[in-house]
Amino acid sequence: MQPLNTLLDLPAQHTAGHRTGITSICSAHPLVIEAALLEAADTSGTVLIEATCNQVNQDGGYTGMNPAGFRDFVLNIAASIGFPAKNILFGGDHLGPNPWRKLPAAEAMEKACVMTAAYAQAGFSKIHLDASMACADDPDPLPATTIAQRAARLAQAAETAASSAGHPMPAYIIGTEVPVPGGAAEELDVLIATTCDDTTETLNLHREAFHAAGLDEAFQRSIGLVVQPGVEFGHANVIHFDNEGAQDLASWRDAQERVVFEAHSTDYQTPQALHQLVSGGFAILKVGPALTFALREAYYALDQIAGELSTDYQAGALRASLEQLMIRKPEYWEDYYRGSETHKHLLRHFSYSDRIRYYWTDPDALKAVEQLFQTLEGVQIPETLVSQYLPQLYRSVALGTASSLGRDLVLANVRTAIAPYTAACQPDNKQALA
């Protein structure tokens, strides 16, 4: 089955009692994308990779890529490892006026429509319509009817662009119950799951708005609702899923049958929680910072290992380079991290929100990573050092089922973060708790 059809079929699968799901990989880091492709090649065979409105848009976003550029970026990685392009589903997340919310609504929405069309034109076939944020001249919070009407306008832009490009018509995700793209900006204590009344209102208002815009057929492809199941992470803590607290939502989905839920910010949840989420109808699991968190763990481990193995490499050189870079260019963390200088230093490198991820593509960071990899080029890292610095990979390396080359260890560590999602999304979660 083609990846888009797999996505469109999720509500029917759940209604039939087959508790299957799909993982949404939300990262633009090439090694994370490669790890996701390798994981998919060994398991489900298909992969969903998403870009956000702030990350990728017609102005370049913070990655410097427009939607077509991001698509080609991913396809080039896939080609380099022999992963079939037809098995990749591309998604656009939080597509709406958020990048331009400081502008008047008319201008921001015009730009949002151009962006949404660019995603559809580039072949992105999973589109999250999110017009929930107030613009410069809007009331705040924005009325729910206005949000739905703006979402329908964005859908029209996507429909027109996909049709003109000859692409399959997209699947849509509606609603939002999550922080702005980029994550929560504070420590968290507890979250309340979305109510069934609010969920019903979101679905009904979008149905009415799509109908008014002549988009009834497109609404039939609106198969996902973003709700808050009660999961989130802050800088230093994780709100873990409470299955009992989400039972009302699960029952609501079972009763109405035509959509599944999309769960954002599922990073750092336990394998059991991921299993329970999918079983409860949260069939689309989005993950991003947890994957670059695993990437950073592996980088910093190799940063120490290289110092053990080479007299020409100073252990901790990579971390020191990133610290200098983040101090010199604080724009990605200074509005988020609070506290003493010691605490902010800790958060810069080790927070769950992983805002260091925005720095890995900086030329200075790329140079430091390249120096690390050059130091370890062709070196089979002793399994005793793997045990010391990457103990989660020790067994595979010791048994000879995993490579001990530095770059391969980075990929393997990212895959350890993806694997619980793969298992939870298997049909009926057969491997979820293995």
C-alpha cells in the first residue's frame, strides 16, 4: 500500500479493531533522517517525514529550505542509502500564519496560503492546517469559527496546488492543542487532556467551514485531529501519558469512527505509553527533539571517546565549540532558558527541549563535527569504550550485530530513540512491549 493510502486508511483500521499507527519524524538533521530511513527499511518499509512552517517555507525558514528544497534534501539522503522514494510520505506541520503572526491577518494569511500551496506543489501529501494563532490585528484568543474558516482557505490553496502539479490530493490534519512550533517555553507540571466537547466543536466547525468553501470532498480526507492527550515535555521534565485520563477521548473516537488523533510532543514517552496512545486512537505519533537529543548524546560520547583514542584530539572539544557558538549566537535559547549561569549552561547542552538542535547546521558546528569524525575515521571503537560512553549500544556491538564505527554509532543511537515508536505503530502493537 502506498504511504498516503496507509495514512488515509488509519481511521478504518482503528474502527475495524486494528490498532495500527504511523510515526512522524520531525527533524531536518541529515543523520536523523538517515537513521529514520534505515529504521523504516528494516521494519515497516515506509516513513513519514515532516517539516514545520518555521523550519521550511517559501522564505527559507530557519533551515534555509523551501518545501521543494526540503523534499530534494530528503530524497538525496534516501538515494544515498538505496531507500525507495515512493516509500516516503512528506508532511507539513502547523501550516498557517505562525511565521508571520506579527503582520495583519490579511497579509499573514496570504503568505500562509502561498506556503501551503508550495508544500502541496512539492508533493507533500499530509498537511496539518493550523490557523489557531492570532495575528497583529486579531482578537486573542482567536474565535474557533475564524480558525476553521482560515483552515478551509489554506486547504483550498493546497487542493489547487496539488491538482495543478498532478499529485494525489492531500490528507489533512486539523486542530491544535499544542505549544507553538518549537516547544514549550517553560517548566511543566500537569496537563489536562482535550475535552470531548472541544473535540466535537473543532470537527463540526471545520466541517461547516469546508462545506461553505465547497471543499466537502477535501474534508473527507481530513482524517486526523490534533488533540492534547496529556503529554508534553519541558526543559527538565516530562509529563508522562496517563492512559486513564485519556479514556474519554478514546471512547469519543471509537463512537464517531471517521478520524484518528494526532499526538504532538510524544518525545521521551515510555514504550508502554506509546503503545497505549496508539491503542487509544492516537494513531499518529510525532517525535522530533528526542531524536536530536539522542544525536547529541552520541556526538558527546564520541567527543570523549576520541580523546581516549587520539593524542591529537582534546576530549570535549566538540562540546566546547558548541558552547562558544551558543554564547556567540544566543537567539535560539535565550528566550527559553532561565536561571543561574550554571543552570543555563546545563540547559544549553542537556535540556529535553534540545534547543542545541538549531545549531548543528551552523558552519562552526559542522566543522567541529567533521573534525571529530575525521579523528575517528576508520576506527573500530573498542567495545569497552562503547560500554563506558554508549552503554545502550554495548550489547549490539559486543555481539557483532552493530558496527562500532563512529558515524554508525550515531545512527544506531538515534534508531534506539525511534525503535519504540516503530514497535508501538505495528499492527495491533504486537512488538510494542517486546
